[in-house]
Amino acid sequence: MTAFPDRRLRRLRQTPALRRLVAETELSPSRLVLPVFVKEGIDAPLPIASMPGVSQHPLSGLAAVVEEAVAAGIGGIMLFGVPSARDATGTGAVDPEGILNRAIRVVADAAAGRITLQADLCLDEFTDHGHCGVLAADGAVDNDATLEIYAQMALAQAEAGADILGLSGMMDGQVAACRAALDAAGRTDVVILAYSAKYASAFYGPFRDAVESTLTGDRRTYQLDAANGREGVQEALIDIDEGADIVMVKPAGPYLDVLARVADVSSVPVWAYQVSGEYAMIEHAAAAGVIDRERAIGESLIGIRRAGAEAILTYWAIEVAGWLRAGRSLA
Ligand code: PBG
């Protein structure tokens, strides 16, 4: 019996060239999507304190963002609107002159088909109470009344020129409601990205700054409970059944198991959203000198890809696309 191991997996780890040759997981710029915040009533970018390196953009700055994204070769831009006025039913979301719908038109013009234009389809930025839906008399979020507004929002965003609608409100039946409305209007071409397994998460904290959220309380009656993996898979399967073209898991890092399970069973593409808190944690830890920023970013993304995401929404999309174009490996 030999005193030495006869299986030596270290053999393939000896040099950077060997490691690159046997890397199982790769990322490319086309698999990255950049979330972009558009704020009404400003005329210069406004940095978001909780997200170092990320700003709210004025409408007039969007064309430049599009050029940057196209040059970076990323797969798309996901637009979020920050309106200056909000009301109980979120009328700014369905108004063609609402900030998000105006931004969609500006980006659609600038993009001219060179990059996909995605839009957040949810009411939370437009309601004065900050919930993702409208409220019933007793203060609870009214699922079915909200679906009617989502359907109108889908038509408004499609009309403005969005290619992909990101349904992030977590109302039951939202995919079916939006698909039916789009199809009835002859917009069978518009793609539905369902934020299927969207968990009630502390990691959305910095985003709520970014969109100046007015929410008091929480979203636990509609977003998923962190304890539940099977339920996340079921949400994705139901959304696929309702007609989702793409399903998503969100946040990404703390839910890689859910992502892997959804990827195992999904018949449609599976994406993940590396959310604001995941971004902020690495940025702030790096700024404090306790972590290697670029390696941590790369490892966080390759982990999400390895778990099964075919595309990733990340605030680092442009920067990381640059690294990838320069031929750098991420981990
Ligand atoms: C809801 C929405 C949220 C995010 C994207 N869409 C916030 C929420 O549900 O509270 C979070 C994204 C992030 O944290 O980066 N419209």
C-alpha cells in the first residue's frame, strides 16, 4: 500500500495556464445587466451615499449611460424610476409622462436596438406608502386590484419601448395578468422577466435609499421568507406556467441554493439579481481595507454564475465587463 495519495487533484491547479484551461465556469459581458436609477427633476448625476460608485441619473444623462453600456458589451440595462411625486395608487407608473416611462423612451431612442432595454414593473417607487401594490381599506396590500394596475403598467412600458419587463412586485398572478394584457394589445413580442423567487431581504437596504423609498413596515406578506427554499422553486414553476420567458432569484448570494434548485428544474433561462446590499457590503469592506475589492467582486459573481444564473443583474456590470474584455479571470 502506497503511503502517498494516488489521486492528485492538485495536478490541474499548478499554473495559471492550467487553471484557466480547466475552469468550469465563465462569465462574459453579455451576461451582465446594469440596474440604472433615473430621478425626476435633477440635471446632474446624484451619488447614492449607501452605494459608493452608483448615482441617480437625470433623464439628460441616460444617452451617455447607454453608450457606456453598449461599449462595455453588456447584455442590458434595467431602468428604475425615482419620481418627485407619489400617490396612493402609484399613478406615475402608468402615466406615459411618468419618469420611468419617459426614461424608457429616452433609452429606447439612444439604444436603437444595440442593447436590451429592461424596465422595473412594480409600484413601490410610485406609491406614497411605498408598498409594491395598492392598499385595501384595511391597509393590506390588495393583490388583485394591484394586478389591474400592473397590466396597465405593462402596456405603458411596452408602448414606451421596453424590450423586457421586470415584474418585481411579488403579487400572485402578475405574470399571467401582464401577459394577457400584452397579448390582447398585440404585444406578443414583449419579454417577461419574472422576479419569481424574490425574498424579503435586509440586503435591499441601500436600494431603498437609491429610490428614496417611503415604506414603513416591511414586505413580508408578499416577498418570500428567507427560510423557504421549496417555495422559491414553486414560485418559479408557477411563473413559467403563467408564461414567464425568464425567471429570477433575488437576492443572489444568500440564496445560491434556491438559484441552483430553480436552475435544475427550469425550462426557461434563469437569472439572478446581485442586490444593493451585496454590492454595498463588498464596497464598504474594501474601503475599510479588510477585503480585496476586485477579487471579492469576481468571486461573488462567479459563484452566482456557478450556482446556475445565466445572466446577472449587478451594479458592477460595466466595470466587470471591462475586466472580462481585458481577458482577466474573475476568481
Ligand atoms: C422593487 C425592487 C426592489 C429591488 C428591486 N426592485 C426593492 C424591494 O423590493 O424593496 C431591490 C434591488 C436592490 O436592492 O438592489 N421594485
